[in-house]
Amino acid sequence: MRTLFLLAVSTGDWDVAEEARLTFETLKYLACKEYRNHSDKKIHATLRCLCESLDELRELQEEEALGDEIEAAALSQGAMHDDDPV
């Protein structure tokens, strides 16, 4: 799961990052389901850490998507002004 996290944060390809995040989410869900009644505190601490990593990754992707939308809107706005007669 850590490898998926590293792949998602290090790739410049949004689709690859999203696929890695979704796979990470699925594996985390399965691990939580498998170990939810386990008494080992280390397992629960590790699962909490994975959840935090997943939340961080999701936030990074949301920030990047928002930045891309703002950049696209600015470029679109600039293109509209380029068509205006001077």
C-alpha cells in the first residue's frame, strides 16, 4: 500500500495517480475489514497510519485538481481577451 501511495504522489500522470489511490483505498478497506476485530494494537496503529496517508493523498489530488481548474479558467479568460479588438 505504501508503494501505491508513493506512486500516486510521485507520478505526473493524474490518471495513474488516481488509479493508484483507488487501489490503495480498496486494499485499505479490505485490511480494515479483515483486522477490525483483531486485538493487536500495532495493527490498528498501522491501519490508522494508512488512513491518514490516504486522506493526505486525497487532499493533494483535490488541491491539484483545483489548481488545474483555476489555471484552465485563467488561460480561457486570457484567450477570450486575445480575441478582443484593441
